[in-house]
Amino acid sequence: MDGFFQTELCQRLGIDYPIIQGGMAWVATGELAGAVSAAGGLGVIGAGNAPAEVVAEEIEKVRSITDKPFGVNVMLLSPFVEEIVELVTRKKVPVVTTGAGNPGKYISRFKEGGCQVVPVVSSTALAKRMTRLDISAVIAEGGEAGGHVGKLNTMAMIPQIVDAVNVPVIAAGGIADGRGLLAALTLGAQGVQLGTRFVCCEECTASQAYKEAIIKARDRSTVVTGRSTGHPVRVLKNIFTRELEKMEEQGCKPEEIEEFGEDKLRQAVCEGKVDEGSVMAGQIAGLIGEILPAEKIITGMIREARQLLDKQCQQWEAEKNGK
């Protein structure tokens, strides 16, 4: 059964388990990425809109924690994208995940630095377009995820993208335990990406209030905001989201809505303002009930998935033998 979890993705990225940590802005620091990588997954630093000197410090944090592979998520709409691309290339970051755009113009530079490129996609068409580039895998993220979301859901999207592309597919959105991991692998994915689950990780530097808000969440605690801006975001419901909904109902201009939301994520993550801030979290938040070390999250997922697979195989064997 162990071979089932040692996927081609693991071999390509040099990781022990097919578990990727999402590159969440303000949340995915060097401490978290280093802990996830040290535990056998792939930790990813979230560059967000940070300048290169800030991201460089996070890279050094990871390398002080572990010598295992890690990644940096490059947000292609960042005002500092050019210097971030130069940084990850110069620092020879093993893996680069990309979001909010097409990384095509930077692929050759990433490759010069020995970086494997893994774009985030939200549709089959976009996944197919990405595979025209020299990439190692795609992260297919469903609308259940926290943060910026697309329109398709993970369960329906994954098998369609698996059938459409010739690179490993990483399932993201709505996954937090061994059941989700096993389901994704059964759908043809070769790994999973977790965001919300890793927020509630001991090594995550997000405020305690942010973590507790996720732990208190239920299945209907999230809402998608900002649809009128063209950049919808899934967050936990609070005073901030109610104000945003009012603005959208009143027909406020997209730029006014975006201005109102500016800096709200940092306030929630770093200052613990979980009522007035943007608490990005996925629908899976209702399943998360405790804060654990990264190593326990990862090994617990693998153990649970393996036990479920063993049980199912035993059942199939019994049925085949007429028992």
C-alpha cells in the first residue's frame, strides 16, 4: 500500500509524502514552510505582495530548519514580481508555485535557477494552457478553498483535469484529512495541497485569534466576497464581510470595494483582528478542531488514508472470496 502514496509527484519534487502546503500570503512564512518540508511534505513560502528582501529572509529561515525541498509561491500580480522572480532564481529555490496569472514569460528564468514550476489553475482550459509550458505539475484548486477562488468545485474538476493533461495534478480545496487525501488520489490526483488545515499548525505564525476563528467555524461559516470586483475571495463571515456585502448590494464601484478590503488580511493574520479583518479560510474549516504540529498533521493524514485503503481492500478481498 505504501506505493500508492509514493506518487510520481513525490519523485519529481523529492518529497516523502504527496502533501503540499499552500503559499498563503502573510500566513505561509519560513517557519511554517520549513516545518512542513522537514516533516516530509512540501512547505511553500507565500510571497504575496512582499518585496524581495522580506521573501529572502523567509527563504533563509526555511534553510535554517531543513535541507529538504521547499517552494515559494509567486503572486504574478505583485508589484515586486520581477525582483521576486530574480530572487528565487538566484537562490535556486527548488519549487516555484504561481498564481494570479500566466508564468510563461518567466519560465526560462525559473529553469535557469533549477526551479520546478507548478502553476495554480482553476479550470481544465487553463490547465491545458499551462502544460504548453515547461512545468512539473499543476495545482487544481476548487472553489471550496480559502482565499481567491474560481467557479468549479474540486470533486468535479480534478478527474477532468487529470484526463486532459500529461503532468501530475495536485488537488486543492476542501481537503484536510486522510479521507480527503485518499479521495483525491482515487480521482487521479498525485498529491494534495492544504491551506486552511496548515493555518491551524503549531509552527504557523498567524495570530492565535485567527487560528481559533477557524477552529470555531462550522460548515456554513464561510462566504465568497468581492464577486463584483472579478476577484472573489472565500473568507469566514464576520463584521468585515457584512460591510462588504452591503457595499456590493449598494452597487459600489469595484475600486471602492477593493480599497475597503486593503490590508484586511494582514490585520487578521498578524494583529488578530478577526472581526474587522479578512479571515481567509476554506469550507473545510468546519472539520478542523485542533492545532497540531506539522509533522502530526502530515503523518496523521497518511496513516488515516492508509487505514481506509487497507480496510477497503480487505472488504473487496472478502467479497471476491464470497465471505
